[in-house]
Amino acid sequence: MELGCAVLVLVMLAGLLVTGKAEIYIVTVEGEPIISYKGGENGFEATAVESDEKLDTKSELVTSYASHLEKKHDLLLGMLFERGSYKKLYSYKHLINGFSVHLSPEQAETLRRAPGVKSVERDWKVRKLTTHTPQFLGLPTSVWPTGGGFDRAGEDIVIGFVDSGIYPHHPSFAAYHTDPYGPVPKYKGKCEIDPDTKRDFCNGKIIGAQHFAEAAKAAGAFNPAIDFASPMDGDGHGSHTAAIAAGNNGIPVRMGGHEFGKASGMAPRARIAVYKALYRLFGGFVADVVAAIDQAVHDGVDILSLSVGPNGPPATTKTTFLNPFDATLLGAVKAGVFVAQAAGNGGPFPKTLVSYSPWITSVAAAIDDRRYKNHLTMGNGKSLAGIGLSPSTHLNQTYTMVAANDVLLDSSVKYSPSDCQRPEVLNKKLVEGNILLCGYSFNFVVGSASIKKVSETAKALGAVGFVLAVENVSPGTKFDPVPVGIPGILITDVSNSMDLVDYYNVSTPRDWTGRVKSFKAIGRIGDGLMPILHKSAPQVAVFSSRGPNIKDFSLHDADLLKPDILAPGALIWAAWSPNGTDEPNYVGEEFAMISGTSMAAPHIAGIAALLKQEHPEWSPAAIKSALMTTSTKVDRAGRPLQAQQDSKTEAMKLVAATPFDYGSGHVNPRAALDPGLIFDAGYEDYLGFLCTTPGIDIHEIKKYTNSPCNDTIAHPSNLNIPSITISHLVGTQTVTRTVTNVAAEETYTITARMHPSIAIETNPSAMTLKPGASRKFSVTLTARSVTGTYRFGEISMKGSRGHKVSIPVVAMGHRR
């Protein structure tokens, strides 16, 4: 089985294995999957494709071999076990040869010992990695016109989303405001019928829609009432990611009676193919996600967007690159599919990535240039900063402020009334016409309380507005502004909240029992609806997972840089599902503004669609190279990129960012369309990377890829990617790279810079490439002193026709 894959699996959240209780297992068996079958079985001709080549999934050769594999899976199970004692969930035939099955641990042991069975792995859980950005990225003026304007940007490119489904009735996915969508003959996916409306989910814009829940059902986690046994988005996350990548252009974002601007996807004309495998409460199961990826590649998607990552390390493979996602996705890349995956939300701590492999584009999250700020002006003249996407109270008019704890109808209330989640426990007569003061408790952090509910409480009681004060905060707590329909502000800085409490107490006389005699504190809330555009953007978001990358789950460093690239991922406006409960502040809304590397990955998927439209012959590695080598390492003011770090105070610290934060830099779509040079790579190169990485068992590689090892690249640092990483530099090491010219003839001068503790040289110092020509160059690194820390540098290639190509260099010197 070539392709990566045996997908492996790990811990179901249930934890320890209970003898006799049925579990979900993913099984791989001897024999090649469709993508790598070179012939040899009686009556079945070869179906294998060359690297980066599309598979003709409708051909008689492919369908008959697929049927043959599925029959073998059924025969194996039927011979070993009684009918009814197990349930096969999926047959995997395209990228891996195997199946998922629900059976007892004893049966799994029997299966493990059966002839022809290569691996039996227990399933594990996955999770979601939870507008203005087209303008910030320069798409409307610089990129869309080259493809024929926004109404042609992404034409006939199919982006597959393995996520929580889609809300098909959203205007971001409507087909009626645009030129009619014609058929896309290369795409073979199907459209499921909505069991409630009896209409299918597709409309031309949405070109395919399927759901995968067999593992979730077998595990007893699936609830059809809220999870929907269809591609319908019961969460919001899937609609949001699809709209970021490929939502229609110019859709008004309205909430709370205010329009926050117009939303657009990166590639507004691209088609959307939905593969729902994530669910509202429990995330998802690897067996379902692998089935979704397998189907998406079989159906003919061009791009895969994955805002999903594993809950923890797999139980059965020590190698990060052979975990279920990465191993399966190696097959997707072999089939010519570009894969963008969220890097993870474990930042700002090191080694927190959940996307590891060189064949995947791992996307970190940046804050773009929009900031929403607001202020509360108190009667003593002091102004307190905060956040709140809300209108102001009437200009030049102040209002009495009343604290929720002072307006209780019943002082024996057991829970925290200062949360302002329940209007019925507060005295409407005392609140009406005033500003309601509430406290931001732990309930808001865990999601059992929401700012939306505070706003609804204040409105129900007739308040003119509300203030939510944070009185204690854990380091790293993230406060995002939430749109509300009435004046409201969240005071996030604890010292400001204390100033408010002090002013309120001084101004509020009480009797000897502590009851308020009269409310004398006054204030007014400013307008927080207009964003402030900052030149310090972009910055690496505090939550974005950081490198260094690891090669195994013992956390040994890999000779491979991750993340690959930085894209907007903080406070992103996009479509939402009114059914969605993923974010309590957006329940019932059509739009949401949320943050996460989940939002960054579809930015890259959409931009990759624009590159694929412009350069249909480019491989996934070529697209990734173009994105990386043209990215920027400075902010809008021309200063080196900064990264947010936790601080003991509410305000984030900013530190100088490194490639472990941003990879090659922040995406620059205009430059990526015309990169000059590319660093190309294919399946055999990735296999060589695996085979030369120290510590990986070659038998494990063969088990997952069905390919014999090759050591053509000699060292993993020689993999032809647009970054160089040497985690263990002893003395001198030389690495090579090959560049291919995708523009007119040009002469490039090559320069390098590095931290003084490591010497760096390039050879040659200049080269001329004709169109389509490839040339090798070498980079020699020498450890001058051993510091025990990573050092960073860069190789720059400047072309005579104006192209600029740069790649990051990362190394740590060791004595031996």
C-alpha cells in the first residue's frame, strides 16, 4: 500500500480498553490500494498513477479493482467471525487498502494474527482547531484581476472541506447572484439529500456534499437531533471555514442592527465540496475523517482544507509523519491534491504543532490590521479602555450605573448573579434606563455564560447598556470582541476593573446592612463599532502553535521546519450556521467573528485555488513553494514580524518572531502568482525523507507506504523544500536544493545570512536559468560555537528581472 497510510489510531476518549466492550478499529491489509496498484493480481490491470497525476475514478479498471478489494475485506471478516458479531464501517480502497470495523478487543486480537493483516489500530478522537482579509491581503486589486476579476477568481477549482458540514442556505454559498455555474467534468462527487427538506445540498457553487459518521454512530457518540445525519452544519465551524476560502464576494455582514462590512472568500468563484466528519460536541473519529479524505481524493478535489487535528499522539506509531492524517494525506498529495492544514492552537508554547509532514502545508495564525476598541467614561472623568463591538450610549449624556449584585430580587440566589445570564433574578425597576454592571467569571471562560446573554439580559430589563468587568485573569486568557445590539463594553484589564469597582463603591452610599441607599455612580459607553487599522499587523497570534517540529511522539526535533506559512486567523468574520453552538456568543446568528488556526488554513486553501487556476500544471509542492518563497517577514510599517506572548498582565507581550512562529513568513498572494523559481518535490522525495530520518523503522515505513525505502537524498535536510533545518549540526554539513524557473530567462544572485555562531556559504553565488530549466545549489553550514539554542538565518535569491526568492535557515550546533 503505497501511500501513506495505514491510518492509525489512538485513544478513544473513553480511555482504557475494557475487555469485551466493542471498539472501533482501523485495519490495513496486504495488497496495493488503487493509487499505487501496478498490476499482478489475476484479471486486474494496473491502476497506479504517477506522482501528482489525477486518477480516473470512473474507469472500468478502477471500479473493478475497487470492488475486488472490498470483496476481499468482506471475505476476511466473514471467514473469521460470525455474522452479526461485528460491523464493518468503511472499506478504504483509494489511498490505503483496509477497512474500519466495530468489534470486541478479543476479535481485534484474532484479526491482528490473521494472515494478510498488516496492522490493527484502535480509533482515536480528533478536534476542530478553532471579512476584511481579502483587502488586507491585496486580493481585489492585485490578484483577482489576473484571473478575470472576483467573478472568475477560482473558476472551476474544487476545494474539499473535511469539517462540520455546511449551512447551504447562506448567502455566502448562493448561486443565484452569479453567472450560472457549469459542470466540472473532473469532479465525480455526489450530493446527499437533506432528509428534512428532501432537497439536495448542491446548487452549482456547492458541488458535492456528503457526511461520514459510521464510527461516531458505532461509538454511541452521534445524536441525530443535533448532529444531523446529513451534510448540514450543526456547529458553525464548517460553514465558517468554507466561506473564508470560497464564499461569495460582497456579502453584507449584519449583526445587532449594524453592518460590519462585506464578506468574501479568497477565491469567490471556486466550488465547494463538503465532507462532513466533525460534530458539535465530540469532534470526530479518525475512521470517519480518513473515509472523508479518501472519498474527497477519489471524487477529484483540487485542494483539501483541514481545520482539524488529533487530540493526542497515536498509540501505535512513534513517528509523527506516519500518524493517521499525515500518512493518508501523503496519498492525497501523490494524487495531485494540495493540502492546507491548521498548525494547531497550542501556542505560544514550543513543540505544540499538530501538523508535521513536508507534504502538507501547515498554517499558523496571524492577527491582521483590524482592532476593535471601546471605552467607558466614568463620572469622575476617568476613561477606561475595553472592547465591545457596540453602539455608544447617547452622546454627551451620562447614565446611572447599577451593579447586578445590588439589584437582586432574592439575595438567596445560589449561583453567580453577577454573570447577568438570567434577567428574571434582577429587579427591572432598578435596572431600567441605567447601565448594568456585571462580572466576568470563570463561567465565561468555559462557555456556560456568554456576552451575548449579558446583552440579552440587559435588553430584557430595559438597561441602556452594560459593562462586563474582568476582576481576575489567568495568563493567556484571550478576550475577543463580540458584536452586541446595545451599548456594551468588556473591561479586560484588571487594574481598570478595580478603578471601576472603587469609583462605584465610593459613589454608592449604603446602610449598615450593606443595602444601597441610592445609586450615584454615572458613566457613558463609547462607540466600538469602527475598527482601528494598525500598521503593526500582521503579528503571530498568541494561540498559534509554535515549532520546533518533532519527528516522534517522544518530542525529538525533526530536520524539517514547521509551521510553513502564516495567514490571517484572528477575529475573522465569515458565514455561520444558525444551528451552530460552537461559539455561545453567535447562537442563532448568520455570521460569526472567531479566531484560530482553523481560520488561517482556509485562507491558504483559497489562495492555493487562485494559484492552481493561474498555473493548472503546478504540483502541490510547487504551489506550496510559491506561497512560501514569496511570503513577507515584515509588518506594514516595515519592521520585522512580532509574535504575541503570554504576560502576567492582561496585555500581551510582543517579542521578535522567528521561523518557529511563522515558518517562511506571512502569505503574499500577489507575489505568489509569479514566484520566479520553485522548489518542486514529489512522492519519491517524501519517501526518501522518511527513509533517511534517523529513528524511523524502515519496516514501519513499508507497512504504511507499501514502498521499499530509498535513500537518494542521503539526509532529511536535503529534501527539496523551501526551508533548511538541521536540528543537530556537528561540525560542517552541506545540503543541496534544486530550483526550477517558472518565468522567463533570468539570472539570480544568491546571498546568505546567519547568526554569527554558525557560518554559512552558498555555491554557486549566481546562476542563469532558461524558462523551465532546473539548477542545483548547495548550502554549507559550520557550527562555530555550541550554544544549545536554535539559530536562524535566510538565503535570498535576487533575479535580474525583479523576482525575489527567500528561504529560512534553522540550525542548532552540537559538539557531537
